[in-house]
Amino acid sequence: MKITDEIFDRLFSAASAVRENACAAYSGFKVGAAIITEHGKIFSGCNVESSSYGLTMCAERNALASALCSGERKFSAILITADSPEPVSPCGACRQLIYDYAPDIIVIMTNTEGKRIDSSVTELLKFPFGLKKVKI
Ligand code: THU
């Protein structure tokens, strides 16, 4: 799927809207994410923090999990947004999970002003670990 301006706008507004629901009481850093399936359906997620900090769930992992829980398996793009000077970049754990379920997805990193960087997952996660690559 080509990421047209229209698709970008739909993803950006879904991610910006869900970002308002972020549970970021500890960091104060609200993140929103939206993922689009090959058929154009959008799922969104925000970060959900825990008093036990390490249990925190990132926005992009929640968006991906929401889509997976609805039975979706084929994805075209995932957009992440936060109020930061530069576009927000997915953490290592999210890069792995995105690679696991959507190795060919386009990752669109943005800030709330709409500054944007597009990347492949393998550009973000060079030499990824994956079950297809090991003998278990
Ligand atoms: N966070 C995300 O939700 N996604 C990212 O790509 C980077 C970090 C969240 C986790 C935590 O709630 C807050 O941002 C600060 O790290």
C-alpha cells in the first residue's frame, strides 16, 4: 500500500486522538500510535504506565496488540506521535514486536507538529532476531 497524504492524515489524526487517553502519570510523556491494515482498517493505542515502571506498555505495542486481538495479521504502516522536538522513535522492545508481526511495515515517526520520518523496520532494527532465522 502506498502511504498517500490521505492515509497519513487518517493515521496522524487517529494517533493524535488516542494520545489524549495516554496513562502517563509517571513520565508525563503522552504517546499515540495508529496502525493500518492492508485493507485500510485503523487500530490505535496509547502508552499505559504502571506504578511498577517496567510494566509500562508503549503506544505502538498497544496499537499492534489491539489489531492482532481483532484478528488482523497484515499491516501496511504504523504511525507514532508525541510532543517532542523530533519525531518519536519506537523503543527496542517495540521494534522487535513490530518486526515479529509486520516485518515489511512502514514505520512513520512524527511529532505533534507533524514533522515526519519514514523508515522500514529493518532500518530501525538491523540484524533482527526472528524464529525463522534460528533453529529451535
Ligand atoms: N513510549 C511509547 O509509548 N512509545 C515510544 O515509542 C517511546 C516511549 C512511552 C513509554 C513511557 O510511557 C513513556 O513513553 C516514556 O518513556
